[in-house]
Amino acid sequence: MSTEFIVRTLHCEDGVVGLNGYQYLLHEDDSLMKFETKEVAKRFLTQNDIDLDTVEIIDIKTGEILNG
């Protein structure tokens, strides 16, 4: 059974807030970036100097919100 995780945040460096308040981590082509596991998502965020305290990692299948 495959599970995917996405990353969202309310934190925005330029002060702009999206319509629903959340910004989602996207690829360069604006497609939603998905990760196989929470650990893979955390590793990507850490390697790209994204503060884990400012993001939420979401299990796509269950909708469960997992703090970074």
C-alpha cells in the first residue's frame, strides 16, 4: 500500500498569504511535490534549509497532519 505525503505552510517570506492561507511545496513546473514517506519529506526540507517548525506534512490518504 503506497502512501504519499505533501508539505504545506502558512509561513511566507514575502508576507503574501494564499487564498486559503496555505502555501504548498511545488516542483518548478508548479505540480504538487509528493514524498514517499514523512522521513523523506523531512530530509528534503532539512537539506533545503526549510525550518521544520514552519511546515505541516500531510498524509494524502488519511488527511492526517504531521508536524515537521
